[in-house]
Amino acid sequence: MNKPPLRAQHGLLFIVVAVLFFAWGAWLMRNTEVQPVANLQTWRDAFLQPLADDHLQLADLLRLAPGELWLEPRLDGARLSYRARLQGEEGEWSLQAVLALSDSQRDSLMAAQGLRPGDAEQVLPAVLVEQMARFSIASLNLSAPASLASERLAVSLGQPRLSLELAEGQAWVYPQWGLTVHLRGDDIALLHALPRKAFRSR
């Protein structure tokens, strides 16, 4: 039986090596592909977009995670915030949402709790959480778990409309969602969200 010519053997070997090389490259590409932040799409629909449209209420956050109301008697004015933990695939996120209150409502809460400006913050009774469920959210902070790469957020939300250099780190701005993302080095530190109209007034 005749053996295939040496040149044909070399050609066949070249094809096999090339196929193996491209298969290895494709495997590497799949394993180094940047993954989006797992829960961000869900959270964007659940509260970032409603807040951007100025329609987010405390009740919407209660459906996502149980939390507490904290009254902060700051010198520049009392602030009432809802604090909760959100479980993501990357770890635990800390949510803090500031409720929209009138001056008289703030004064009433301060008086009811016997607090004065400058006192330590205080958690309010759980019954108030349900009673205030229809109050609007004025702003929201979402603190990221440690070592969450910023490129993963870019895959999730796209490139920011604006990038700002800050004294500490960098900020990416997504005005369409009223969102500013604060970066610490190459990692996500904080997502700060406001109604979209707040960006137009700046």
C-alpha cells in the first residue's frame, strides 16, 4: 500500500495544528469574556428606572428586601433613609434610599423621637416602614461588594455618557437613568441615583 506523499502529510499536520490553535483561542475567549453584573438589569428595571422617572416609592423597595428606617438629625436638616441589604451573585450590596419629606414632616419626626440636630441617628419603629410605604424616594445609594470590576458594569449598562475625574477615583455618568457610578481604582464603589430631572437642572 502506497504511503501519502510527505508534502500531503505536512499539509494535513498543518491543518490539524491550525484547527487546534483556533479551538484553543476560542476557549480562551469564552473563559476571559467579561460578564455583566448579574442582578443589575433586574435592579435597573425595579428601582433605577422608576427613580429616574421620579416614580419610585418606598413600597417598591420593600418588595425587594426588608430593611429599616433611620432618622439622621444632621445639622443641615434631618434626613430619613431606608437601609437594606441586597443579595447579588457577586456578594452583598448595601442600599440606602432617602425619602422625600417636607420640612414639617421632618420636624414632626424629630419631635416624636425627642431628637435635636446633631444627635446620633436612630432607627425608627418597624410599624413606620409600612405606614410610610407610599412616600417617594428622593435619592438612592447602592454600595457594591468588594473587588467588583468596573468593566463588568460597562458591559451591563454600556459606556457612560460622561466620565469625570474626582479627588478620589473617577465617576461615570449615565444621565438617562439619573445614575452616577463612583469608581475606586478599577472597581465599582458606589451607584448614586437621582430622578433624571435633577441632571437637567444642573
